[in-house]
Amino acid sequence: MENKKFASYAMNENHPDYSLAIARVETLYQRRHDLRSEFGRDYTRIIFSQAYRRLKHKTQVFFAVDDDHVCTRSEHVNLVESVSHTIACELGLNTELTKAIAVGHDLGHAPFGHGGETILTEIAKEHQLERFWHERNSLHFVDDIELLEDNNHYQHNLNLTYAIRDGIIAHCGEMNQKYIQKRNEYIDLKDYQYAGEYNPWTYEGCVVKISDKIAYLARDIEDALRLDVLQEEKVNELKETLNQMGEYQFQAINNGSIVNYFIHDVIVNSSVEKGIGLSDEAFKKMQAIMKFNYENIYLIKRVQIHEKYVSLILHSLFDFLYDYGKEDLIFALYRDQNQYPKLISHYITWLDKYAYIENYPRKKEYTNKIVYDFVHDSQALEKSILDYLAGMSDVFLIQVFNELITF
């Protein structure tokens, strides 16, 4: 196996585009004795963020199960980091950049998984806002929402490097691509119109993009078996189907065997000429597993019933907060804060951090950018509520919903 074959293209100090890759919108404050690289610093800025912490209570596929061993969004992100690190290391790419993209790629994912994403899109359309998609929302969160405190207790935006921001918005794991070739254009990332519109700008980003799919293929099957959504006989049928597709023979369908197979295949078959990708046989097997998962896991009746439940929660909370816009917003929120302490107090804090509201000065510690301008933007209220809901964990969302229905 020809290892390190991408070493000359790794995004490090020797790359001709390195200065562009580490560019930030603003100069980042410095601390004494910081030993980290620019990408290493971004990695820790991401894992120190509140959005990263909330991933432990966000759904991957199966929601609100009373089982510590079912995959959460946090575990998925860690799996993507592991898979992408192994591939990047063997290909000779920058593992610090790869790891940072991986841990940040789902920071803006909706609560309740892809079902929540669909419902937030419905709400956005109802209020003439752009559709919700988590890749762009992840970039929005790292650019505009997530804050870190400096040595003087002032709050700052994450202000990540371009290469990491690019890898986050370009990570769409649902694309059916056998090879992912990096793009050459250094574009304004705000120009993205839909998920998967552009390939990542770095090979490291391409590695994360393919690793995102590798990481969940069999992990979702394991959870479905554990929760009796799938039976072993059905998975054995999948194994027989895969083993008829080429030379490689699976002895078992589980996370270890599937991840090992695809990692090895990507390392062997990726090339600078073609990009990061798979052999014909591995690509067909990946498509077969995806088809199996959709038919037997993602689109089953129980999932559809759950989405109706999620729709009730998200629509109810959005409408409840939106109605406060018919009054003096801040006065009305403070008036009812004791009645709905979790929902309203946290929403007030959200506005403290990100909103400009006439006669309502921000606290001095918030030096981050204004996201919702209530004076000049007629849709500031809708945008603030949608972001507030999108950032919630599943657990917190249920808690604040229960405030509305409990007396």
C-alpha cells in the first residue's frame, strides 16, 4: 500500500495556499506560551464551545431511548474524527486540520436529528426565511453564535480559520460520490446555496466528507438491532447481498468490520488525480448499505410517528415565543419569566448575547457581533427564535416544552 501519497498536498506551512487556509475574519487574541498551531487552536476552540457540549444530548438516529449505549450526535462526531484521522494520517495529510473539521462539522445540527431539520425547514418557509440545512447552520454557529471567554471575561466569536469553516459547510455526508476531488476556488462561504453545492477546498475536508458516511453506516445498524428495530436475520440478508458484490467477504456486519473495510479501501484507492474515494466494489457496497438503512431504519413507520411528535414540539415553542412580538417584546418576556423560567430566561439570555434592541443595551462582556438587529431587520424575531430552537439539545427542548403543558 502506497502510504503518504498526499503528503505534498497536505495543508501545512509548505502549501502555497497555507496563508489563505489559516486566514481569520478578525485577528484572534493571543495568550502567552500558546504552543498550538492555528488548526490546533481551532480544534480546542471547537471542543470548548457550548454547542459541542450539547451534542451529547442530540439525536443521531434514535431519540430519547433509555439506553446509554445508543449512538448520540456526540458519539457520531467522535467516530468521524477517528475515521478521518486514520485516513488523513495514512495519506500524509494534515491531521490537525482534519480533526478540527470533524469535531465541528455537526455543531449546527438540529435537535431530533434529520427529522428536526425537516421541521425547522417547514417553520422557516412558513415565515419566508431561507430553508434550514445543518451544514450551513454549523457554519452559522461557528461564525456567529458560539462564544468563548478571554482572560478579561469578554466574550468573543470563535473566529475560526477559513479551511476549517470550509470543511464544515462542505461536509454533506449524503452525497453519492465515488470520488471527492477538492475544488480549487477560494470562495466566499456565504455564497453556498444548498448542501453539497461545492466540494471542500482541501483534501482534509474531502476526507471528513467521506468519513462522515463511513462512520454511521454500520453504527446505525447496531443501534437498530439493539432496539429491536432490526432482526439479525435481516442483517444476515444484507451480508449475503454485500458478499455477492465482489471479492471481499464480510464475516459480520458491525461497526468495526464496516469501518475497517471502507477505511482501507479509501486509503488504497484515493489519488491526487481522482481525489478521495472508493473502488467500484466498495462504492456499490456503500450504496447497498445506504439503501438497506433507508428501507429498514430511516423511513420506517415508527420514525414517521416520532417526527409528528417533534413537529408538535418545535411548532408549539416557535409559535409561543413568536407571539411575544405582538407586544413590547422585552417587557412581555420579563413579565412571564417566572411562569416559564427555563424557556423564557434562556431566550432572554440569547437576546442579550446576539440582539440589538432599541432601549435595551447589551451587557459589556459581549463583544461578539450582532446577529439579530431588531431595529433594521423586520425578521429579526423569527431568526432569533429559529436559531434558539436549533441550538437546543433534545433533552432541553422537551424540558421547555413541558413547561408549556404543565400546570
